[in-house]
Amino acid sequence: MHARRPLAAAASAALLLTAVAAGTAAADPAPDSPAPAASPGQYRVAGPDSAPERTEVAATGAAIDEVGDDSVVVTALPRQADAVADLGYEVTPLPGPEQEGPGTLDFPPSDSGYHDYDELTDVVDKVVADNPDLAAKVGVGSSYEGRDLMAVKITSDVGTDHDRPEVLFTHSQHAREHLTVEMAVYLLRMLTEDYGTDPRVTEMVDTREIWILPNVNPDGSEHDIAGGSYKSWRKNRQPAPGGWAVGTDLNRNWDYNWGCCGGSSGSPWSQTYRGTAPESAPEVRQVADFVRSRVVGGEQQITAAIDFHTYGELILWPYGYTYDETGPGMSRDEYDTHAELGRLMAGSNGYTPQQSSDLYVTDGTINDWLWGEQRIFNYTFEMYPSGSGGGGFYPGDEIIDRETDRNREAVLDLLGYADCPYRVIDKEDQYC
Ligand code: BZS
Ligand code: CA
Ligand code: ZN
């Protein structure tokens, strides 16, 4: 996503892609035509220097991975890259992730610090077994391929539904963003191991009910690492109608202004395919059901949330479907509260805080749904690195400890304001 950095020198074999496809809407074949021979790769696109121009690039079906002053990096199929070139931009392929393969189902040995799904399950089970008063595993449903969508509730006296502000952390909507699973592991351990010794952690565990969903797209994560080579997979693993194309972009499938505004694609071949209907992805449907289940006595108990992604080192807030800051459902005070709390958190982790549409328009994201439908103050964190130079979606495992701990203060700040987010703009008396 974001990178104010010089062009990577990666493109020694730079070639200007020739445009063969017709207009942007024609970049993808019909859903029932056979699978494309080529797999997606990353490309640098020189030229786009505004959110509307980036939105136009995304409309080809490419996913924008990085935003620079006058360039972007996208993940695209070759014909989608051709469609981007058709817009008049210079398109240069970037080298793919280093491969180690073949043959394993786990991360390659040099990245063994990352947790695959079985290892994540072991961590969750151990945290819960070691801390029966603090942590409980809650079923949220199962993925398309039948993997358990785990949630962990953390609070003191965890067996009781207390009247405490609830806070939601979701991880790994996008398969290849493996560092976000490590962020969940970090939070699980921080909130249990540091309880009783770190006063801020202790206070938050005693006064908030915290929900951690450590991997909402386990099928995608497992697919991305299967066979010992990274696949740059983003979506889930649900076949689209027609039977050839696989995968819905979970972060375009939420039921608020779904598909409204050119911020997602109706083509199953696209990296940002929005699915056949809002919540058509079982993962989105069940996580949304879980969030709706937290409406108790007519009141949504969850007040604040972070959805973790990589990469770009950004803190993003809603709305994504419009460039406007305010409008129906987003008052000036509500916007300012999002922005101020976003900037406060950025003060500790050094990320760049902004409204998500400052990058490009998106629709059907969890951010817009959590605010638009559920009135939950919420953020997307785009974690390390800032650009593809830092390893893009696949930084080595030696950065895990540093880059998860980097968000400690920000997470504690969000938890701290969860009783009354408006306090951050000094309007506690008016709203809380
Ligand atoms: C990502 C990028 C992410 C997306 C950016 C984004 C999130 C934009 C939320 C707007 C709202 O994949 O990490 O395209 O989903
Ligand atoms: Ca409660
Ligand atoms: Zn993402």
C-alpha cells in the first residue's frame, strides 16, 4: 500500500506491457471460461498520482498493494496488467517472493517463526488452557473448506458476560498477509502473560471484554503456503459460479454499500472480486453474525475495532466508499473522533494516519460495515513494511517480534478509549 520511496531497482528486465485488452471493464473473461494459465504477480505502475487515478487502476481488477506519490504497486493477472497499461501508464513486473519449496504444508524453514493454521490453533489452545479465568475459545463457525473460525475472548472472570466495553480485533482477511496472524499471537500472549504485572494490561483485561479473531481466512492462508512456495494469494478459496475462478475478496464482501462505488469488482478473476452478494463468503457471513450477536438489549456491545492487514504502515479509518469525510451516517464529530484517535495511535507506531479513500475508493469493506451498520469506531492497520523493499507481503520471520510489539501502545490506546471514544476530542460530556 503506501510507500514514499524511490523506485525499486528491481525491474532490470523492465518491459512496457503492450495493451491488448480493450477497455478496463473488459480486462477479465467471462466467469465460466477456463482458468487463466498465468498466476498473479506484482507490478509497479508509474503515473497515477491521485486517489481518482488510483481508483481507475483498481477498476481493472488489480489489487493496489502500495501507494507512492506518483506510482503504485499492484497484484494483477497479466491481462489485468495489460488493462492498466491501456490506461496509459508504464507497467513493470516486479520479482516474486523467494521460493524454497518443494513439498511442505508449513512455512519454509527460513520463515518457521510464522504460525500456520495448526500452529496457531496450538497457541490458542495453550493460551486458553493456561489461563482458564482469562481466556476462552468461542466458535464463530467454519471456513468454506471447513476450518474452525476461532475467536478468543479475553477478560477477567471470562465465563461471565460482563457489562464492559467490548473491543474486536480481526486478522488475516487477506491470505498472504501472514504477519497479521503473528499480531494476533502477540496480543493473545500480551493480554494473558502480562496480566498482573503490566498495570495497563491488567486494567484493560479487568475493564474490557476483548475479542480476538486470529485468522478469518484460514483456507487462504493455508493455500498461500502450501507446497513450499508462496503464491501471493489474497482471497478466500470459494469457487465462483461457473466453476473456474476461485476466491472472493473478503474485504469487499461486507454488507454496507456493497459494490456501490467502483471500489470492487464483479469479475471472479479479479483480486478484488466482491462475491455474488453481500456476505456470500461464509467467512464474512459468520464473522458478521458474530458481530451482530454482540448486540445485547438493543445495544452493540463492541465499541472499537482494528482489522489488521499488511503492508504499508498505515492507520486507515472509514469511509472508504466515498472521498467525503462526512455525510449521512458520519457526522463531523464522528469523523473527528476517528481521525483523532487514529492520529494518537499513529503517534506511537509511526504509521501514516488517513481516511482510507485517501488511497483509493473501496466498497464492501469491514471498515465501512463496522461503522455504517454497527456504529463501531474502527481502523484498518496496514502493518510492516512500508514498501516492497522491506519484503512486501513476505518479510522474514526475524521482524515478527519487533513489528508486533510496535503496535502495543496503539492497541492499549484503543482499549483505553473504548469506554468513550469521543473523549479523544474532549466531547465525553456530550456523548458518553
Ligand atoms: C490490503 C489493502 C486494503 C484493501 C486497503 C484498504 C482497507 C483500503 C480498508 C480501504 C479500506 O489488502 O491490505 O484493499 O483491502
Ligand atoms: Ca459484555
Ligand atoms: Zn489486506
